[in-house]
Amino acid sequence: MTSSVALQPEPAPIVACTISRDVQNFDLLIEDMEAELGESWGDLSFEDARVFFGQPDAADLEFVAIAMNDEDEDKIAMIADIIKTANANGVKVIVIAEEVSPIALHQLLKTGAEEFVPYPLPEGALHDAIERLRAPEPQHAAPAQDANATKIKATGDRDAVVLAVHGLAGGVGSSTFAVNLAWELANIDKKNPTRVCLIDLDLQGGSVATFLDLPRRESVYELLSDTSTMDNDSFMQALLTFNERMQVLTAPAEMLPLDIISSQDVERILEAARTNFDYVVIDMPSTVVQWTETVLNAAHVYFAPLELDMRSAQNALRMIRALKSEELPFEKLRYVLNRSPKFTDLSGKSRVKRLAESLDIKIEVLMPDGGKAVHDACDQGIPLSEAAVKNPLRKEIAKLAASVHELNLSVAEGA
């Protein structure tokens, strides 16, 4: 007689799992998993998943689908740990997210999740994600060495002059000023080259990478998201070299909230830059944020570009009031008037005088209008000294750089 046990079909092997706080909150996911895998999938809670990946059977999974919503954002660290453990077991990860913040999603994808699918699931979205996971990985040629990678080594024995540039209104040329000032300082002494680091802290609209035709690398986000583990070497690895003379920390590839970094993060970045370079030029966002105070306190000079118009005047007044109310060193501000009147424009020069008097400030740096050549140089991704060496704006920035360098040398000799 044939044993009845032999008539029982063997259970289908489990090739995938959903991981969630409660999979019943994601009924569409259940339907799609059944449509794709039949009975060859299981379900785990977040807590059970951590235990399961410690067992040998975990390596047999093809993928896991982690389903979460906004109520699970307080478990981001646990979910990230699950993703890392899955990757260590060779298991691929799909994140199914409903109303989860972009920052949390970005963190999970950077941790190692292969795919992201929004919930409610669009028609066929899970199927397409699974197909992409199953597709064979393309064969890539050996990666070429990054031509922009920083080749200089960390020294840790410098004490840089820190120069911040904070535009008092949009379009006043603060990034153009910062980029060209840094480049002039990098070329100020051919026989004894200075080490210059240009840092773009405008995490949303930063254009330093564009003005120098440099790529925006993911390593910048990785650096900013965890400065507590940063050392001099990891800081240097996040930099890019421009024309073998200047090192640049670009803004991140993605548009990020300005408060994604704290004052402590900025302190660590500035300390790493200060101890490895002779000059550190910082392109600041025009917005005042929590860590603006950190940069202001660290800067030897805090340049504040403005124009001869009412919006710049009002913003300058508000900036001065804000700094005074917080008892911050507003005297560090050095006002840079961009597109200043020509020497023969007596009416314009009178307006500049009235502006300074009404704000009770001294406008120490007058930058002429460089015209279309400035716009073209920025679009081409090259400094003015390379695109239009005789441009009047370039000449004034070069004079300012020479003045900064001479003052620095005299102070160093006096010390």
C-alpha cells in the first residue's frame, strides 16, 4: 500500500519575504506578491527579520520587500540594519514606502536597497522591480581612474585662513566671487603653490560644481551624513581637484534640506579643511541657518556681496540686526559691492556713498560689472582668469586675492 505521506505535495520553497510592522496594512502588496510568487513567499516582522537573517536559511532568499509608512520612520536605524544584513547574506532588497520622507528613503537606498516602489503600488511596478533584480548584471570594463580625484595627501599641520562668502540677495554674484577668489589664491604664487580648498555649503542651489565643470559625487552626501566618523583622509577623498591646483568639496548631487547638517558637522568639516590647507573659501547659502554662526565664528573674513539696489540694502540691514541681536561678530562682515558704478559715473558713486551711510557700514570692495564674459565663463565651467584674463572683474578679484595673501604672509612673518 502506498503511504499517504507520499501523496502530499512538497511545500513550495520560500524565495522571498515581505518585512513590515504589519503586512495587513499593505493589502495591495499581498496581492502582487501572490500574483508573482504564488505560495513561495513568507512574511516577517521587523524584529523577526533580524533573527531570521542570523539563520542559514536566510541565504536561500532571492529578495525581500520591506514595506513601511510614515509611522515607521522612527525605526529607520533598525530597517537600515536589516538591509545591511540582507546584503551581507546576498539577498536583494526592495523598499515599498507610503508617505515616507525623501531623506529617509535616500538613507535606505544608500544603505543598500536595490529598488524603491511607492505605495499604493502602481500597476505592474512590483513585477518590473523584481525583473530588474533578476536581470543579469552588465559586465563593466575596469573603471578608469577618476581624473578629478584629489591626489594631494592630508598633512594635518596647516592653519588655514578661512574666507566665507554669503550673498545678501539672490543673483549678486556670490558664487562667482567665491570660485574666482579661490582660484586666484590657488595661483597666487607659482614658485611656492598654496593649498586652497573651496567648499560649497549651499546644499540646495550650490553652483560651484557647475562653474568649475566638476561632477557631483555621492561621496559628498556620505561625508555630510556621518561626519562623526570622518578623519583627514576620508575628508580628502571626498574632494575633487580642479586643474591640479585647487581642491573642491562640491554641493551634494541631490537637493537636501539645509538642516541635514548640524553645527557640529560644519565644525568637523572646517577643522579638517583648516588643518590641511592654507586657504579655505566657503560659498554659503543666502539663507541664514543654525550653522551660519559656526562659519561666522570660524571665518577670518566674512564677505557679504550685495548690489546697489533696495533688496540688497534691506537684506543687509536685516542681517546686521540679526547678528547684533544674537551678539555675534558682525564686524567680520566685509561688504562687496558687485556691479559697482564705473569710475566716471559720479551719480552712481554718490548712490554708493548714501547706501553705506544709511546702513552705517563701510563698503570696502567694489567689483565692476564683468559683462557677458562672466556669464559665458560660468556656463563653460572655467574661471575668469582662464576665459577672460583682462576682464575688469577678474582684475579686481586678483587684486583682492593678492591683498589677502600679502596680509597673510605679513602676519605669519610677524608671528
